[in-house]
Amino acid sequence: MKWVECPRDAWQGLKGFIPTEEKVGFLRKLLEAGFKNLDLTSFVSPQWVPQHADAAEVLAALPPPEGREYLAIIGNQRGLVRALQAPHLTTLGYPFSICETFQRKNLNLGIEESWPVLEQLIAEAQGLRFVVYLSMAFGNPYGEPWEPGLTASFVRQVRELEGVSGIVLADTYGVASKEAIAQTLWAVAQEGLENLGVHLHSRPEETLEKVEVVLAAGIRWLEGALGGIGGCPFAGDALVGNLATEQVLPYLKERGFDLGIPLEHLPRLAQEALELRWRYG
């Protein structure tokens, strides 16, 4: 079982800038607690995501990964160049929306224009792992046509690209029901589940039933954030956020998936994550 902790996602929407030393201090605590996979920053324009303008400084202040995963998001060639100059990075992530409107809003490119860009980024990744995040994988708020087979077709196309290490289906919309998740994962399973992850948003009371659907589908890669931080503006619900690590990891252990992270650390870390949000949100 793979759990990706996502402080990058949790922090990027906060209004205030978290000082670099505070980011690094929190990330070091995650490493000390046993977290192995961190989605920790992004190399995108500081004009659009000012929170991660210090991406290179954060990475430089962390210990060498030594078998752990340090992932950063990129959206174009400029971001790739910056990422390749940063120390300690192991993995690149590229957000590819299967919804035309959101792809243009997010990366200023249409879907067809994005395919050659993605291929070029993968080709120039210089040996770093490369993960493609298929956003709006469970529906979209723009009224564009969507059904589970559309997500499956994008998975198939991404898998045809040489050099992709993993694909993550992201519930960017934030309101996917457990039924929609189950139907989508069934359709995608026909293309195979190898190196496939899921990044969901949820209300707290719906989190574990969504996790159960993912496990039942055979997925063994989940993502979330301590405190459930990382809201979804499309959901129109302040309680919708990332899957809360402190809620999910004990449930996974009950189901026989021990990630090697002592559960007694989770309440303290979740509290610290929430305090960061209170101070800078």
C-alpha cells in the first residue's frame, strides 16, 4: 500500500505565505514520523501559486531522499528547467485535465495541445520518475460530457507514453460519490491497475466509505493530507478537503495495510498542520 502525503496540495490555497523554515520544519517532522512519499512543492509560476515560490529552497533544506519520494508539480518547460536544477527531487508530477475547460484554465492549453507538451516533458525528465495526474477524472462542474469510459480512455493513452511511472486519478471536482468512484475504477480496471493511484476529496463523514470503494477496486495507492487540509473550490462546501491522513491510516491498518508510520504521531502532526492553516489561511 502506498500513501502519498500532500502538503503541497494542502498549502497552495492558503492566503498567507508560510515561511520557508516553517515548511521545512514540518516536512522534516513528516520524514521523522516515517512518511516515505511526499508531494511537497511545485515549480509553477509564483504569480499563480505564490505559496511555492520557494520550491528550490525547500528541497535544498531537506535531507537527501535516500529511498523516499520527493515529488514536485510542473506545468510546462520553464517549470521543468527549474525542477531539474533543484536538489533532492525524485519525481515530477504533471496535471492533465480530461476536461477541456479546466485544462485551459489550469495550464492555458487545450487537451490536444497538451499531449505533445507532456511527451516532451517526459522525454526531458533526465531519469526522474514521472507521474501524470488526470484531473476531473470523476466529473466536472462545466457541463462538459463525462462518463467513466472517458477516464479509462485517457488512462489508456497515457500508458502508451514511454517513461510514465504512474497515473493518479484526481477528484478535482470534489463531489464524486462512492458510486461514481466505483464505476470509474471499474472502467479503468479494464485497462489494468498497475501503477495507478487515486487522489480524492471528501467530507469527513464520507471519507472511509470512499476509501473502502478504492480498496475494493484493487487500488493500492492513495493520497491525502493531515487535517484534511486542501479544500476544493468546485465543491462549494468548506468541509470538503483532502482525505485526512489521521482518519485514513488507522483504517488502513485495521484492514491489514501497515504503512510503517506509528499512528500515535498522527494526532500531533494533524494538529500542527491545522495550526499552519489557522496562521496562514
